[in-house]
Amino acid sequence: MRDIRFAAVAAVLLAGAPACVNPRAQANMAQAVMEMGTAVQNVQQDLQTTQATVDSLRAVVAYQDTLIQRLATLTQVPWPPPRH
């Protein structure tokens, strides 16, 4: 979905450029679009890494919560503790 939006934005930028633009300016614009695409891919990879880390931490917290609940049950301690 994001790739489609990126391609659409790139197409609009390139189509909106006048036909008699300096070739060097066109090359610079194409390079900027390529760099923007690389930056978007890097952000997506960072987001995937962050999501994997969050998922892993959720699993650890769930395990620890279960362990605490079992220990509280075995020792007959009310869990979660009452709030005052």
C-alpha cells in the first residue's frame, strides 16, 4: 500500500515537471526520488524491527505475569494486590 502511494507521488512529481527542464535538474530530481525511496524502505525496516521487539517484550511480560500469578496462588497471596 505504501509502495503504491510512493509510486503515485513520484509519478505526480515527474509528470508535473515541465518538458523543457534541464537534464541535470531531471537527474537530480530522479536521484532525490530514489533516495527518498531508500529512506522509506529503511524506515519500514526499522518499524518491522521495532514491532518484533515489542512483540517479544509482550511475550516476556505475559510469561512473567503468569509466573507471578502461579507463585501468588501457591503462597496464597492475593494477586493482584488490593489497591487502597
